[in-house]
Amino acid sequence: MTGEQKPLLRVVRGNPSDAELAALTAVVAAASAAKAPEKPKPRTSWWGDHAALLRKPHHPGEGAWRASGLPQG
């Protein structure tokens, strides 16, 4: 081991057997290899939503003309 390299694991107390050290090393390696949970994609802007360009059906009724100009979602 060189002077700059630090050990990955260090036994502070007790005398673990080779099998116990191997098991501990396997657990630590598996925990470090586990993927972090994926973050949900941020919602895109309404300005870039191409689905908004499609015509939506109009429903007749009271206030329908006013609602036709509001964003549909």
C-alpha cells in the first residue's frame, strides 16, 4: 500500500475472521453499487407542448365561450 492510498475498510475493534471480512466487504460493495433512485422528469413548459396545438372538442353550454380561451389540461 502506498502512502497516499487509504484502506477502504479498517477493523477498529475485535478480530473478525476472513469469512466475516469477506461478507462485510461484499455488503459494502453492493451498497455502493446500488443505483440512486431516479428523479422524476421536470414538467416541460406549456409553451413547448405540441399537444396544445391540436384542436380540442368544444362543449356547448353556459360559459363555454369563456372556457374555450382557457388552457385545457
